[in-house]
Amino acid sequence: MLIKNLNEKYNPLYFLAALGAGGLAVSFFMYPNFMLEHKDTPMLTFNQLYPILMGEDKLTAILLSGALVAIIALAVLHFRLLFWNISEYRKFKKTDAFQSLKDSNREISLMVIPLTLAMSVNVAFILGAVFVPNLWSVVEYLFPAAIATFLAIGIYALKILSDYFTRIFIKGDFKFSENNNFTQMIAIFALTMVAVGLAAPGAMSHHKEINAIGMFLSIFFLSIAIILGVIKMILGFKSTLKHGVDKGTSASLWMMIPILTLMGITIIRLTMGLHHGFEETLSKPSFFIITSVVISLQIFIGLIGYKVMKSVGYFKDHSQGDSANAGSFALICPGVAFFVFGMFFLVFGLVQNGLVEMMSPAFFVLLAPLVLVQMQTLRVFFRLLCKVTACGPCKVSLPA
């Protein structure tokens, strides 16, 4: 049972728990989607999975079943945490603590709500694809609905941003001394999540009009994310270099890892959309360049962030000790994102360019570190989740 009626003790960053569960569900979908053939559709569907599950290759059927069970379990947990957060957030809005948050730098943390809602749409789409027979036969009717849903979430995100910027532009009360982290990048994370969701219909629809609408809206939110991202990165670096990183929010050093994953996937989807809807020649070597750039930046950011967090004792106190707080769930997103884009690098960058053969020894050697990151992320997620439950030996006081 999750703790209820937190009121002023609630923190909107607990939406990151739901986000993490959803991201982990998506990560398990990467295995069948990238490692099993689905030539007739851009993503794996129930109609292609069912024959494999019922086929004679028992090992593949068992491994596939394991991935599907993980997807279901984590998706259920995602929606359970989502509804818990929505309920607690509604109560939190009636407290003085909410108004205090709205009058501080922390107001930007409200962007985690549209971020998580956008993830919910992705999770729902994956569940439909792999568990609903013949869904792809009516998918063209779903694409406009997906665009409308992501657009609504994007508008909600822009509403939060406009309120935030209006306040700090009028009052000039942004506290640079409290900006010695990259928590402000949560806004960029949310905008890129909307952008990547809108890029999917743009890449997969057979109707050029749907392609164009999805791609334009995706570019709209991606462009805003890039501009604001540059600004927020500069401000975050300035405050961090002047005041030193804030230990409690140092996990935000890894915030750019999921943002890079979403930006990279968005660019790949937009490229596929130009090929699929506008008959643009598809250059597979360009995917090698794109994925190489993104994975290189992620590795660099990951190493720097790890060294800093280890040096300040963040892992010992927050992911392993009893000092975990709502923001500690920010550790999950980078692990999920690195695994997901690692699969894109492996398949789009290497396999499709003939550099590595699918299912070869080299393929599994390169896959191994990605799996280790995924498993470690899964372990940390449940350790952190245990700290906000009231069950059994995990029962601890809820961190502020």
C-alpha cells in the first residue's frame, strides 16, 4: 500500500516514480521490437508475436514471455503510481506548501506532470500493439487521436511554463544561488517527450497529411526544447561552477541523458517520416552518425555525473541509504534512456549498416553492458520505491 494523504509533505517529483516504471516497461519492449522481425509494420504487434509464442522454438517463446510479463507488471505499476500521484497532487494543491512551491524555483518541477502523462500514452500504445489482436489494421484511426493527446499534453506543459516565466519575468525572483543543479532541465525533458510522441505518427502514418501534422508539431516542441535547453544549461553551469553542485539534487547532472535519447529518437523518426511520407532518400549511414553522437555524449555525461555523485556521497546516502527523497527517482530515467538509445545505436547504427550481424557473438557482447545498466536501474528503482511504501521490512518514514 502506498502512503496516502501526504498533503503538504507531498512532492510533485514523486511523478518520477511513475515515469520510471513506464520507462522500464518500454525498455523491455525494446528486446522483441528490435530483435524479432516485423517487416510489415514499423513496430512489433500481437499478430507477429502470437505465432512465435506458439511456435516450436521454445527458448525464444520463453524469453519473449518473460519480456511480455515484465512489460505488463511494470505498466500496471506505472498506472498505479500515476493515479496515486494524481490523487496526492490534488490534495497538495490545497495546501500552503503548494503556493510556496509556486513562488520558488521549484515551480518548474510541475513539468514532471505532463512529462509523465506523455509517458503514459507511450506505455498505452505499446500495450495495445503487443496485446490487442489486429490493432494495426485500425492504427490510422489511432494516429490522429495520438496527435491530439500529445498536443493537449504539450499545451498543458506550455501553460505551466508560461506561468513560471511570467512570474520570474515580472518579479525577477529567480534564485541563482539555488540553481546549482540541473533540475530546471525537467522542462526540456517534458517538451522532448511530447516531441518524440508527436514524431511517431509523423513517421508511421500512410497519410501524408498526418505525417506532416505530426512532424510539424514535433518540430515545434523540439525547437522550443532546444532553445530553452541551451538557456537552462548555461544558467545551471553558471550557478554550479559558482556555488558547487547541490548534493541533494546532484542526480540532475544526468538529466541530459534521457533528453538526448528523446532528441535522438525524434530526429530518427523525423528522418523516417521524410522517407516514408515525402519520398526522401533514406541514408542508413546517417543513422550511424546520429546514434554515435548521442551515445558518445551520453557516455561522457554519465561518467562525469557518476564521478561527481560518488564524490559527494550521493549514492551512499540517497540510493543506498535512508536519505532518499522524491528527486532520487531521477536516477531511473538516465538508466532507462541509456539502455533504450543503446538499442537504437546497436540496431540502427551498427546492424543496419552491416557493421554487426544481428544475434551474432559481437551483437551480444555489445548488448551485455546495456542489459547490465537496465538491470541495475531496475534494482535501484525498486529500492527507491520501497522507501515510499508502508509494507513489511521496507516500512520507513516518507522522505520530505
